[in-house]
Amino acid sequence: MVPVERDRVPVAAVKAASGLLMKYTEFPGVGHSLTGLIYPMPELHRWLFEQRLAPASASEKVE
């Protein structure tokens, strides 16, 4: 089992770098068998399909 701290550190770094759209949820005591818990959650699917790439600015476009 991987210690949860290995997830918390990079999550904090992403959020500190303006990763405000990132969602992170812990399910204490569930371990790795959480797929049956999260896949039926409608809010997961709603959030996932709301995600869009921001249009590239003129300086980011590669020709």
C-alpha cells in the first residue's frame, strides 16, 4: 500500500501552481478497491465531461 502522503504532496503542489480545477478526494479505509464507489457517482462524470482545454494564445501556437 502506498502512503497517502505520496498523493497529498503533489496535489498540494498542483493546487499551489493554480491547478484550481483539480479535484482530490480521499476515502479513508477503502484502499484500492474504490472503483465501485466512485464510478457510480454522477458528480464525477459531470466534472469529467465539463473539462475543456483553454484556447492556445497566439504566442503558444506552433506552426
